[in-house]
Amino acid sequence: MLPDLSVPPSLARLLAGLRPCFTAPSFTTFCALVCGMLAQAGRRTVCGMLTGAGLSWSWSHHRVHKFFSAARWSPEDLGVLLTRLVVQLLLPAGAAVSVVIDDTLFRRTGKKVWAAGWFHDGSAKGPKQVGYGHNWVILGILISLPMLTRPVCLPVAARLVRKNTVSGSRLWLAAQMVTALAQALPGRRIHVVADAAYAGAELRKLPGQVSWTTRLRKDAALYDLAPPRTGRRGRPRKKGKKLPKLADLARTATFTPTTVHRYGTDRTVHTATINCLWYSVFGSQPVTVVLVGEADTRRGYDLALVTTDTQATAGQVVERYASRWAVEVAIEDAKQLVGVGQAHNRKARAVERTVPFGLACLTLAICWYATTGHHPDDVTAHRTRRPWYRTKTNPSTADMLAKLRRVLIAARFRLAQPEHPSLEEIQTIRLAWEDPAA
């Protein structure tokens, strides 16, 4: 690295795991932009990252713009290395990998922005929830950290939706990302959760190590499992007789009380399971349909889920689908806290790289906090400074980013001694930052 670039050793160890997908000059720029994006308190534009890294007077802004528009690196390769890093650091050896998928809109303006268009925007005000910008399909890995009571979603891959192209549809992109993740983690069982929009014939091509759980559409055509072969000539049947509609199945199903842990609490719901085929989506692969009733099942069901993991219990399927909410939290944190989407690039390669880079910064920050930055007294110190937060028991993503930002600032002023700053130094910098008069 260049002498005017200082990266804390604790963060440098994480960045070293991503070194293979960059050239030497690009890796130096990558490290600087990661530090700049995480240290920047203002807008995270491309020049804002340069300013956050403290290099605005020594580096040309053309250098960082070219990193996104012309440098030799691939966001797909970055996602593979980031996946391996997360699994190696934060998951037990051989454990199954829980994956969540969703899409979101990053608003843009201008006629010359590549691949921008009108998409659904759930955060838009008014009856027409649409917005103009880039729609990204995001894949994240669910992690349980010992210092948190909630699961955390770490984004590791993102693909841009392009209208009027088969290879740019949301489901196709999701299937491609899951396939790449399975290839990066051979032998690992992968459980994917997505909403009802991610169901289609593309899922028939997934690797055998992948299971898919999603919400079942009300008009889904379900069939009995294929009958055994009769021994007669001709092609054997691939599916059984067609089942009644979900509402009719719910009236005749047997619901049993099931205790599930979701959204931080334990609750008893009523579930009924049906082993069948959803032939139009999964073909001849058997699936399990779980009908969920929150209270009174005499009125029918409240939620219908379907999974290809036929070994999972009804409670596990309900909990697995509820964990999908973690990706919504991750998307909000990426936009509001890390500033992903604030860098408004226009050219194709820059557009395809900027958002995955920003999401990788969020994942690196949480990995850093989980492996190095956490201290048992973090929440106590936070409540001491802000006594009105009486119910705070877990560090938030904002707390993690703030602590890493203090370490980055401390390292910048210790160029002669680049070792990890002590807790006393971090505390001194924090007090000076919050109270300049001190």
C-alpha cells in the first residue's frame, strides 16, 4: 500500500481475503475507498469516499472514478470471496448456510443513466408506489452473533435488474447468484428464503444442495406426488391428481399448535402440512406446503409457505421465512447508515459495480465488529452516555459503524505506528469528536 494510506491491521486482515480479485493498484484503491466510505460522515459519493479516506489532496479524483468504470475487477468475483470470508469467520465448520434474497430500488435521476427505469418502490408515498432508478436483487447470508439477540443479514452479492431482458429478470438473477454461492461452498447445505415474487421454473435448475422456501401464491396449482410405476409400457406419470384450492385444503386440514421463535419472541401458531408437487415451479421435485393460522383456523389460514426442504418441520419453515425480515433491515442500514446508492454513476461498468461495493463495505464493517471490535461494555458505555435509552441491550449497526469509524480515524493519525489503537485512544478520540470543547 502507499505510504499515505493507513489501514488498521484488524481491518487489513479482512481486506486481505479479498485481494485475489484485484490487481495491485486496484487493491490499493479498493482499500482506500473502503476506509473512506466507512469513515465518511457526509455523503458517500465517489469523491466523498476519497475525502473520507483523507486522500483528497494527494490522489486525483480520476483515480477513484476509474476504479469503478475501468479497473480490472469483477463484482461477481468479489461476492464469491466475500461469501467465503463470511462463512469462514462467522459460521461453524460444516453448518448449513441460511440465505435471504430480496430486491430494492435505488432512486436515480437523468436520462443518460445506464439501465435506469421505473420499478416498484415500497417506500414511495401515495397510491402509486413506483420510482425511477436502479432495481437491485440482493443476496445476504444470515448470521447469529453472540452479542445480538436478532439474526443479522450480511449482503454478499447483488445483481442489477435490466428491463426487457430474460437475463436481467429478478428470478433469473437470484438463481444465478445462488448457483454461484453453491459453487463457492461445495458440500455445504444452503437454505434460501425469498418472497412470493421469487418462484418460477428457473428454480428447477438449482444445485441439489440448495433448498428454497417462499410464500405460496393463492392460485398455485398443486398436485399429488407422482404415483408408483405400473410396469406397463409408456412414459410413467410425473404428477398425481390435481389438489383442491388452498382455501378448500385449509378447511379439511388438521391444524396443530406449534411454538415458533420469530421477530424476537416465542409465539404459538397453528400449522398444517401437505406433501405435494408445485409442478409449474419445481417440476417433479416434492415440496412441503405449510398452512399457518395465527389464531382462529376456522376462518381458514393466514399464511401459506412452500419449501423444497421436506425434512424441515412446520415450525422450522415458519421461523425460516420469518428470518427473511433481516434482509429488509440490512437494506435500510445500507441506504441510511452506509450511504449505498449515493454515488451516482452513469456508465454501465460503474453502475454495475458501485452498489455491490457499498454493500461489501457494510458486510466488512459487521465482520470487523464481530471478530475484533466488540467489547462486552459497549452497550453499558452507550447507555451511560445516553441514559434515556433504558431498554438498549444490543449494539446496533450504527454503533458498529461508529466504533469502526473511530478506529479508522485513530489509525490515520498514527502513520508511524500503524498497530491497532488501544481502547484508551479510541475513547479519547470519541470524547474529542462528541465534545470539541473537551
